Amino acid sequence: AQSVTQLDSHVSVSEGTPVLLRCNYSSSYSPSLFWYVQHPNKGLQLLLKYTSAATLVKGINGFEAEFKKSETSFHLTKPSAHMSDAAEYFCVVSAGEGNTPLVFGKGTRLSVIA
Amino acid sequence: KAGVTQTPRYLIKTRGQQVTLSCSPISGHRSVSWYQQTPGQGLQFLFEYFSETQRNKGNFPGRFSGRQFSNSRSEMNVSTLELGDSALYLCASSLATSYNEQFFGPGTRLTVL
């Protein structure tokens, strides 16, 4: 079975400062991992994905995440927050084999203060 | 290429009624998944369809059902609506398997009064 835990339900940063959204996962298989973003009243958009290639994954809008197997973590980072980054972020795990559905974390709401 | 579209975007129903939501996937995508999103439970998987067959099902009562047509368009139906069914219902499509990258629609906001 697989699961994902987002360690913070809400993160608040000042514009221009770094962003760190934390995610730990559990999977019986080599997982695929994703980060999605959801802006208010919108659907989810894929930020980046890890599928057993490079452990440092670069995504859209300056975000990146590092897969650390020893720590079972997949934290999302961005060097400098922008007001437009304020949204809900979801860490997602897939078993990566078979047709098992994606498992979503509870989400982290990112607030960016001017 | 057009994205995933969902209709209607907003819906208000009363308890006991039934509702049908529609999802048109990205052209060429054969897998369609449905999710329920609520503030308390977050994103929960409802079911996935692939080539007109339900391939996976989440832990929801039988009042929630779905189907997929030969053109990959999908519908979900909720019968005997309850207040707790109020939620944002999201549809996502992907090329083949559900662990591929999923592309999400904007959702249908269902309010049950």
C-alpha cells in the first residue's frame, strides 16, 4: 500500500524568500511521485514528476523537488516566492506499476505575504 | 490541444435528487479518473475508466456510479443525494494508465441543499 504525508497544512512566506513544502511517502514499490498545484476555483496542474530518473526534478515556474529514498521524502522548493505562487499544493504518490490509482496528500496551503 | 472539460461547472440540487456530471478528456487519452474534493477529506479517488471499463474503484457507496463511452467521454452519476455529497468533483484524463501524468479539468462544484 502507498501513502503520502504532507507535513504542513499551511505555510506562509514573504515574497522573495524561499519556499519549502514537505512531503514524506510510503510505497511498497518504486514509486512515481508528483506535485500538483491548485489555484482557487481551478483544477489541479502538474508542477513536476519523479519517475526513477534523476533524483532532482525541475518543474514549472521555478519549482523543483528532490527524491530522497533514504528519507522517503520528496520536498518541494523554490528559491524565491512570488505572489502568484499562493495556492494549494498536493504531493501525490503512485505505486508505479499495475493500474493502482494515485494517492493524494491532504495538501499544503501556501500563503505569500507582500 | 483542448484540455479536459467538465460540465456543468456549478450545480445546485436538493437532498434525494440525482445528478449526472460529464467529463470530456483530452483527445487521445483513454483513461478517465474521477475524484471528490472536500475541505474535510481532501481529494478522494472515486473510480477510473479505461476503454469503457471500470478499472479501479475507490471506497464510495453504490450511489456513486460512472461510465465511459467509446469516444472516452465519461459521466458520473450520484443518486439519492445527501448533504455530505456537496463537493468539488474533479475529472482527470491520462494517456493509458492512471499513474501516468494526469490532466485535470476545472471541476464541477456540486451543492446539495
